[in-house]
Amino acid sequence: MSDPVEPDYDHILRSNLERVFNERDPQRRAQALAELTVGNPVMFEPDAVVEGRDAISAIAGRLLERFGPDFAFVPDGRAAGHHGMASLRWHAGPTGGEPVVSGIDTAEILDGRIARLWVLLDR
């Protein structure tokens, strides 16, 4: 019996951070979500459960609008994962400035796509 091939967890979670949560164009963000997530992904934030690609896209867009044009999410190191679960540490803030928030994205990956995403913030 051979071991199943693990997906590239680092690529998946970095792409989610860069192509979804750093993307200001709603159409490109929607395309990224279509490529990176299952049909009905669920995102667990500290104070909300967000269901569906459109709702996740709206949250990402509002974050970027709220924090301004120089705000960006930056991965810290590489994602670690196995058996369908992966985590990527990140920080966010003004480009070139001090981070204003940091956290970890932990995702359940099904068939190479994000099914559920937990956004864990460092308080």
C-alpha cells in the first residue's frame, strides 16, 4: 500500500494569503477563491463563522478597505502540514512598517483545496 501524495500545503496557504486576503480587485479575488477553495468553504474567525466564497471575499475586501492601500498580509516562514491539515503563521500591517496584527491560518485541505479555514489571531 503506497502513501497518498500530500498537496503543497505551503503553496495553498501562501496563495490564499496573497491572492485572496491581499487582493484588492474583487474579480481576481473571486477567481483565486474558485481555484483555492472547495465549493462552499467555511472560515472561522474569532468572532464569526463565514460561509461561502462570496462571504469570504467580502470579508477580505472590507479588511483591505478598512486598513488602507499600504496594508498587507505577509507569511512568516513556511506552512507545515500533513494528512489534510496545515498551518501558516503570518503578520499584517503597513508595507515596510510595524505589524499591527499577527496570527496563524490553519486549514483543512480536501483534494488540494481549502475546505475550512481557522483564523487564529495573536492577542
